[in-house]
Amino acid sequence: MLYDFDTPVTRIGTDCEKWDKLAEVFGRSDLLPFWVADMDFKSAPEIIDTLRERVDAGVFGYPIMADSAKESVSNWLKTRHGWSVGPETVNFTPGVISGLSAAVYAFSDPGDGIAIQTPVYPQFFKLIKLNGREVVENPLKETDDGYVIDYENLRESLGHNVKILLLSNPHNPVARVWRADELSRLADICIEREVVVLSDEIHQDLVFSDAKHLPLGLVAPQLAPFLITFVAPSKTFNIAGLSASAWVATDKKITERFKRVLAGLHIAEVNMLAIAALETAYRKCAPWLDQLMVYLEKNRELVETFLRDRLPRVKLKHPEGSFIFWLDFRDYGLNNAELQRLLIEDARVALSPGINFGAAGDGFARLNTGCPRAQLEECLKRIEKALSSSSGVQI
Ligand SMILES: Cc1ncc(COP(=O)(O)O)c(C=O)c1O
């Protein structure tokens, strides 16, 4: 192994949300954190070198969004995901969420419905509500084989003044990597209903060896007039704090409309360190990512084996991608507050509360496995101990 993912990195005291905001969010600071979706690993050395060079140069003036940066994104999408889109289809926003929010302005009016498939990333709810639009839920269906899209309900929901579908592909938090047949069926319904699709593919690079990420635009080119795809190196290379993301649209009309809104809000560019890191990530860091995925897949094996052998009442549908796993504690009959109390007070671990992802998340917690394996194992052992000693809870 060329890169080291085992040695713990000290993050406490670096003003990082995951470690330094524990007391504020969970009421105590002595917890091991497995919530905020960044990883407890150093980023790729090539990215650190690039940033060091820029810092050493000592000038932090206005950057340009160079053609080479756009090319790095289009090359990445082609080589990594088989999606051939030219650099002229690539543009930037400071983050996926700022991009999605701007797209909500661009393609809907106050009071319009925005569809999401729940349980889903909490910011999706927030950005819809804070911008005065209505959340329209199309709950995912839970099956023995994992979560699936409810197409009948989707078709029906999109008929109710819905202007946009916000898609998480792969899906946070259920770790589904949508297949071609699933995506094309969804695309057909959106075309039929003339609904704009914002495909959030921020987790696209974090896919395990038994799944394959497919960009929606690759699977459903006929959706182009309705489609904007968001990608980012932030989750992939652990540089979320730098705030850089890109969006891709291949249809001229939708591109121009979105560009106008971004220009109006003055959020069509990212800062000089972020753009440099983004380009280096996409040009030079594929080997780092390949090794990261081997490591994360072993973390998945650890979690699945541990649950099967020692905590069989905690259920997990086989995660296909990302490093966030949707743990199902419903068999213990605990509601969200009781489960959180057990995790925080007894196990001393911080996991994202399931209900933050929608009502269907009651009895669930989201586990972030992007950390050294020893830390992850400690988390599982703490949960096992807490569940076995908790009054009234039979392990
Ligand atoms: C599905 C999804 N979209 C967007 C984001 C955040 O994107 P950004 O930090 O670029 O705004 C996250 C972070 O966890 C996420 O899971």
C-alpha cells in the first residue's frame, strides 16, 4: 500500500465540524464521531503539494476558471465513468448545495413542488424549504434486496406542480448505486412530466467493486434538455472544506438559463485554492482513489461481518457505494430519541440521527465508515456493548 489510511489524523482543535462541534450538536464532546460526511484521512499528497505551492507563492488574488480545469473534469468523467462530455459543457459552483439551490431559483418559482426520494440527505429538505418551495416526497421502497424507486408514486407525485426532481446518484444515505434500467425508467417519467432533474453525483467516485456508477446523462441522453449534473472532488478526495464543485449540462437552453442565474448570484466561480485542488485531484489522484476504495471496501467487510456475527439485530442492506451506511436498529423498538440516547450516553459515539433524513429514518442511524479501521471497529464494539448492557434491550 502506497498511501496510509491506518494512521489516525488529529482533527480535534482544527475547527472541523465533525470533531469540534460534538458538544454543540450531541451535548458532549467525549464522543467518537461518525456523522458529518467527510473522512478522517489526509487528502492525496499530490493535492497537498499543489496547495503548498500556491501557499508558498504567497499571492491569493482572483483566479480564472481555466480551460485546463474544465478539461480535467471532462477527462475524468470520460475515463472514470464512460461519459463523453466536452470541456465546454463543464462549469463550476462553490459547492453542490449552492449549485442545487441556485438551480431551484432558476427552474422553479416560490410555492412550486420539488421532489426528493426519501430517506435522503438532510440538506435537500433544507434547501427546498429555505427557498420557499414545497417538499414532495417519493419515498424509496424497502425490499429484501435493498431500496428501490417507487415509479408509480413518482409519476403520480410529479403531476402535482412539481418542477424539479432532486436525485441523489449514488443515494445518500441508503448507499444504492442506481442501475441503468432504474435510471432510464426514472428519466422517461421525468421527460413525460417535463420535470427538470438535478442529478447530484457527488458520491459517484466512491463505488465498491461489485457496483458501477452510471451518470444519468450517459444512460438517458434524451433527458439532456431537462438535466443538470453536479459532480465534485470533495467527497472523493476529502477536500469538502475547500468548496469546489462542477456542473455539466449538454443542452444549450438549460445551460444558458442556469448560467444567467449563477452569474446573477455571483457564484459561478470557486476560489483559487479550490480550483487548483480540483484540477490536481482529477488529473493526478486516480491511484490514490483506487487505493482508498480498497480500504473502504475492507471497512465495509468489517461492518457487514461484525453485524452478521455479533449484532444480527442491527440490519444493513448491502452498501454499493460511498462511505456512509444506513444502520437499521428498528428491531430494538427504540425511537429516534431513545436510540440517540443509547448511542451518545452509553456507547459514546456520534452517528447521524435517522430522522434527519426524513420520517422513514426513525429507528435508523447513519454510520460514516470513512476512517481508520481501528476507529471503526471501536465504534462497532461500543455499540455492541451499549446494546448488550442497556436495560430492557436484548442483544
Ligand atoms: C448527496 C450530497 N450532496 C451534496 C453534499 C454536499 O455538497 P457540498 O459540500 O459540495 O455543498 C453532500 C454531503 O454530504 C451529499 O451527501
